Amino acid sequence: MKMNKRQLLASGVGLLAMGAMGGRVMAQTKPLRIAAIVQSLNTEYNVLWADAAKAHPALKAGQAELTILDGRQDMLTQSNLFDTVITEKYDAIIFIPVDIDAGNDPIERAKAAGIPVFGSNTVVSNTSLYDAYINSNDVEAGELLAKAIIARAGPEAKVVILEGMIGQSAQVQRLQGIQNVLAANPGVTVIGQNSANWSRAEAITLMENLLTSHGSDIQGVLAENDEMAVGAIEAIRSYGLDPQSLPVAGVDGIHDALQAVKNGDQAMSILQDAHGQAQGAVDLALRKLSGASYTPAAKVWDVNGGSLAWEDGTSQHYYVPWLPVTRENVDTVLAE
């Protein structure tokens, strides 16, 4: 049976190659085994992350093999996947948790088994459990989101907030950033706020309900991710309003959102660098496993021409910068 890309990812198929790049690896007869336990391969960002991780040069060179495991947006599933990875004695785990608090316990079990864990994208509340982690500052994303909508809708605007899955670090921290900006802009009124679980389909329904309740009183939409922003735009259009007259902003930089920015239907998308986060996490895992002789390959690092300081891979936390995308720079981003 022929399988498509998402089916291959969801089945946990690893990527294998041959070669050696680091001190410890050169003495090995088998490549290092890394498991990446992601939130859900039904979201575009997680698929972008997985594709980028699989393309890491160290995997193609045979230094390591990577297995992508689908958490199916369920913390119990992710916890069970940890048990499987521990039993199979993987060398390292990269973790994108579904829940900020419930993700702590599986990491503790892995560490008790001697398996280092590296964070990427969303994080757990006890970040001291990570050997290292690389993500983007979600509080800053929320602040950028709110500032963009207020700049378009005005300091007395009535706005609605579409939240991600409650309890995920991105939802918690982006909301904190939004609230930081709202506190500094007391004239802005939030007239509707609810979770659409990062889902485009759920955002359509939620936005339809908000429009039914508030109609043209809504002057701006703060969507904590782009899937929900695109869903909100679809609902706005179906309601009979021009999306260009009701500013919507989102986070992630997925293709449909960037196209909406280009068309003028979405005010802004805040691009989250899936490539930098994914390949950066693989580099951090391999640095831990291979030792000081390891040479990082991700383009995000300053040693490879990027903006993020590598610091010999020994820092515990790395922030990948955001890129606000508007009509002024969207063509450049789409061309990359």
C-alpha cells in the first residue's frame, strides 16, 4: 500500500543514513537513535517541524536516525509514547508537549532511565527538566499580536480573542502577552474570548457564533495561531463582511495565512521558524550525545550564518526570533 507523507510521519517511520560527524559517533557501529514526540501531525506547523527535523544534515550523513511519533493532541498518548521510547532505549528524546504541566512527569521518567530530553516549540512548566530546549518567546508573540490589531483597529477597539488548546504553553504564554498589551491600552474592550483548540474548523464555528452575538461591533480578531486566523477569516467572509475591513492577526506563518496576508485578508502573521526550532533541537541533542567535537548544522546558528548564538551548544535555553509578516515583506517570505 502506498503511504502519503503524513501517514509515514504518523506511523513513526525513522530516517536512516550513513557516516560520522562527531567524536563519540565515530566510535559507534550504529547511528544514534532520537525520538521526536510531537503534539499532532494534523497541524501544519507540526508537519513543517517534522519535515525540517527529518532534513537535518546529520541524519542524511548517518550520524543519527530520527523517529517522529504523533501525540495526536492527547497527553495520555504522549505519555504512552514516552514509555515505548524508554523501553526501546532510545539515546535521546525531543518533546513538543500537549500540556504545560502534564508533560513534566514523562520527562522525569525518561531522565530516570538515563535518556536526555530536549524541548522544542511548546514547553513544560518545569523547564529545569530539559537538558536543553529551543523555542520562540510566546509572550512576545502575544504582544506582537495585540499591538498589530490595536494599530489597525484603534485604541478604543472592541476585539475578540481566539485561544489555542487550554493548558498548552503557547496558549498560556501568548495570552499573557496579549493581556500585557491590553493592560497598557485600557480603551480596548474584549467582547468575546474562547478556545478553538488551534483548529481552523473550530475557529470557523467559534467566529460564526461571535459574529452572531456581536456582529459588526467586532473590530479586531486576535487569533493565537494562524489555523484559527484563517478559520476566522472564512467565517467573516461567510457572514457577509469584507475581511479587509476587520483586521485579523495570527501566529506561525503557515502558507494559507501568508497567502491571506498577501491578499490583504489577514493583517499580519507572526512567522515561527519551524526549521530553526526543529533542526536546532536535533543539534542540541547531538551535541549532548557526541561531545564537544560536534559541529552544528542548522542554519539558525550564528556559526552557520544565522542570528542565534550557538554558545557551543551548552546553554540550556535558546530563543528563535519571530518574524512579523505583513504585505510589505510577505512576497520575500513566500519566495524562501
